Amino acid sequence: MNIVIAGGGMVGMTLAHLLRRRGVEPVVIERMKAGDYVPRGYMLGYQGFDPLQEVGVLDEVRRGGWDIAPREDGSTVAVAVEVGILLHALARDLPVEYEHSLTDLIRAEDGRIVGVRIEGAAGSRELEADIVVACDGVASRVREMAGLEARIEPLADATLTWMSSTPGEVSFAMAYLSDGGHIGTLGWPQGSAGWRTIEKVGEDAALAPGVEAMKEMWTRLLPESAKGVSGVTSLEQVRYGEPRLMSAPVWWKPGVVLIGDSAHFFGPETGVSSGLGLGDAQALAEAIAQNPGDPDAACQSYETWRAPIIRPYEAMDPGRQRMQTGGTTPSPADRWPPAS
Ligand SMILES: Cc1cc2nc3c(=O)[nH]c(=O)nc-3n(C[C@H](O)[C@H](O)[C@H](O)COP(=O)(O)OP(=O)(O)OC[C@H]3O[C@@H](n4cnc5c(N)ncnc54)[C@H](O)[C@@H]3O)c2cc1C
């Protein structure tokens, strides 16, 4: 089968490796330059371990990061790691058409998607495809061009996050706030990050109290974050955001299938988005291998296997139904920005 993978992020690259191991040589199209990425801390959940083990990069990623809640038998629930360590490991020895964007889908007379148009510095060209796999992220153009629906749901809360180049004291800590929101920190060998839910007050109001007030609040509410947040010296390291959930009721139509963030995006409290996306890649690679020469059967089989894994996570996302620990309004000590 001709497989075109739209997007060479962690899910697209993982799928490419897993297909190659099954004797299928896909074309990976990535709009960014080789090696480019936005540095950040990242928690790889256990849901992504099997696919990365099969690719052969899991041990390297674990060595490069810090285990989260390791068990006595040497296994771990998750790994906190600088995301570039995973991306560079996946990019090694993998042919990717960097600096090319997928700009259009090509359809046959019966409406089936049978190829793509890509554009790079040398101009544009067409590639035939039995399956175009959308690995182009939450704002997927492939999903949109294919006419597959995306349901976007705003979360009730906004988030305040920080990142620092001071390694944290712990790989992970999280606590619930008086209104059922949460505050957490992630630490890895080169840095640390923190996040918490706040009311949707807008960026100006969220940042107005300043860096020192924010550090005091974080240290008081989550003492495990004290070392990491001490490395925050400027509001440039702090972000206000209003995250949204995304789900796609249908994942495929003849000639195109959605996986990873193009198919689902979860709330920041879950930490499952990428692990589930990596699992999608493994399931799709196996579905393609088990249905040689029949792309629609492969996609159908993929959806049949994968829906019982993904749909419950979507239904139970704590972004939708928050755990109520006391009330719906934060206590004065938890409130951010603090009441003046
Ligand atoms: C700030 C932040 C923190 C996060 N933290 C975590 C975490 O701790 N744990 C976790 O599990 N998940 C986390 N996530 C989510 C995680 O990053 C994603 O689930 C994961 O990156 C999904 O991978 P993907 O390959 O599906 O999509 P992406 O990583 O978005 O990759 C898509 C790729 O497609 C390329 N592309 C897009 N359009 C085109 C086009 N038209 N042509 C060619 N290429 C294209 C892009 O350049 C990109 O490389 C976080 C996300 C953010 C934004």
C-alpha cells in the first residue's frame, strides 16, 4: 500500500517506524526543518511505552528523563523528559520529506481520496496514496480538507503555566485545589514546569500580580515545586491559556484516517494525549499489516480496535467532569489572581 503520513511529529514518526518494521515504506511529509521543535518538558505516559519499545527508543528516553512513580520491579508509570530527546531519537535513521507542506487532497471521481499535493522549495508535486494518515496535529488541515468533523469543547477553567531551566526537586507532583481544580509540577534533568487551573480572567489579569507573587503562591500550594519555580525570573516564562478539548466522531473515510492529536486532544490534567496517540500509531500499523492491499479494511479494523481504548478516555476527561473536593469557588488561599 502507498501510505502518506501527513506530519512528522512524534505520532507520525512512530507510525513510520512501525510500518517499516512491517515491510511497508511510507512517505512522511513534515513542514518544519529537520531537528526543529519547541523545547519543553513533557510527561510520557505508560500508554506510549509499547509503541516506543517496539521502535527501540524507550530505554533511551527513560535514560534521558526521570521516572515518575517507579515501581520496585523497575517499571514506571510515566517519564518526565525534555521532548527533544524523544523527537531526536525518533528522527534518527528515518527518511522524512522535511520542509514540505501537504496542501491538498486529491480525489477520484467517486470521491475517494487517492493522493496528496505537497509543496516545498522546489515547487509542488502530487503523490499517490492508498491511505493518507493525518498526523498533522490538533488543528489538522487534512481532517478539515477530508471533511471529517472535529468537536471542539472549551474547558471551564483557564491554565497558568511556567517553565524554568532549573531542574525540579521531583519528577512529578500534583494536588487538588479547594474548587476541584489542580496544581502540578513536572521536573526533568534540564528543567521543570508547573501548571494550575485558574478562572478565565484573561492574560492581563492572570499575569498582573507579577513573578514574585506567582512563585510565592506556587511554593505555598505545592512545596515540591519550590526548587523549579525558583528558576522563573521573568513573566516571559509564564503563560496563560484557555485549553480546549477536541474529539472527532468519525476517524476515517475512504483514503484518509486520523490518528494522534488530529483525532483527539485531552485536557491538561490527564497527561494522556501523546501516549494514546503513539498507541494509535501502533494499532494502525498492525491493522495495515493485517489487511494487505485493502486500505478500507485496514481503517475499519483500526477503528474497531481503537475506539474501545480512546472513547472511554474522551468520555471521562476530567476537563469535562471535574472532581469536586469542596465547593465550586476557590478558597481565598487558592485563588489566582488573589482578591485585592
Ligand atoms: C504545551 C503542551 C504541553 C504538552 N504536554 C504533554 C504532556 O506532558 N504529555 C502528553 O502526553 N502530551 C502532552 N502534550 C500533547 C502532545 O504534545 C501531543 O499529544 C503530541 O505532540 C501529539 O503528536 P502528533 O504527532 O499527533 O501531533 P503534533 O506533535 O502536533 O505534530 C504534528 C506535526 O505535523 C506537522 N504538520 C502540520 N501540518 C502540516 C502540513 N500541512 N504539512 C506537513 N506537516 C504538517 C507539524 O509541523 C508537526 O510536526 C502537550 C501539548 C502542548 C501543546
